[in-house]
Amino acid sequence: MRLDINLASQPYEDARQFWVRWGTAIGAAGLLTLVLLTLDVTGWVNARRDRAAIAQKRAMIADRDRLRANAEEFLNRQENRNTRDMSQFLNELIERKAFSWTRVFEDLERVMPTSLHVVSLKPELGDQNQLELEMKVAGDNRAAAIELVHRMEGSTHFQGAQLVQEGSSDNGTGVAAVIVAVYVPDAAGRSGK
């Protein structure tokens, strides 16, 4: 019979092996905690900076809204209404007079398919003071009208092109279509002409 008796006052433990195993794990957990804490503090500082920038932009927007409300209130006074109405009328008239038929047809020439031709063109100022073109076109087939809409969508001068109506042409041999688009003239690129 064999008995294992330890007569030492303190039992033997392999402390080195314990610290290698658990010390590495604790060190890794501490390093991960430090990295997460650093990311958290950095995010908090950035969020604080963003909140300050947002508050500054909101204050600027509030100032602009206040200025606009004051200007509208000034224009809506009884003594200023005639001037305001005349100014709006003249501005709309200037916008209409600035419309260049030559430029529109030059830009249409770039996007118009060969089997399609313009029957009528009606420019109007829209709700947001944008120049909207209502264009009636006629051609041999429906595909040409759809191709025109696709080409207008790819153009920088025509935005939001839509085929709003289509049917047979007056002579019954082809297709007639109505296309609506917002026209954006390129004033900067043609100032040298």
C-alpha cells in the first residue's frame, strides 16, 4: 500500500504554467478592453463634434428662415404688394424672353433619332420656375419615340423626360407621341458663341 503524503507547509503548484496560461488570456482581454475603450472615446468625441456641427447648421438654417420670413413679411405689406407683383411679373417675362429656340433645336438635334421629327414644341415655366417642354413628335414607329426619351434621359439638357401620350399620326401611317421634359440650357458652355 502506498500513501502520498505531502509534509511541506505549502503545497507545490506550478505557478509558471498557471501564469503563462491565464496571464496571456488576461493580457489579451485587457488589451481588447483598452482598444474598445479607445474606440468608444474616439466615437464619443467625433459624435460630439458632429452634434456641434449639426447645431451650427441648424442655427444657420433658422437664421435664413428668419431672414426669409422677414423679407416675405416686408413684401406682403400693403404698400409693397404692387412692387412685389410687378417684380414677379418682370422676372417671369425675363425668363420667358431668355428662352432660345435655336439652342433648344440644337440640343434636340443631338438626341433626335433619324426616323422621328418634331411636330410642335411648347415651352412653359413650371411650378418650381423650371422650363418645361411639351413636345409633339411623329415618326415611323413607337420605338423611335421611346429611343428619344432614353436619349433625353442621358442628355444634360433634358431632365425627367416622360412619354405622356402616344397614338397614331394624323395620316395614319406612323406614330405620334407627346413627350414632356425639363429643359436646362447650358449658358456657361455657350457664352463664347
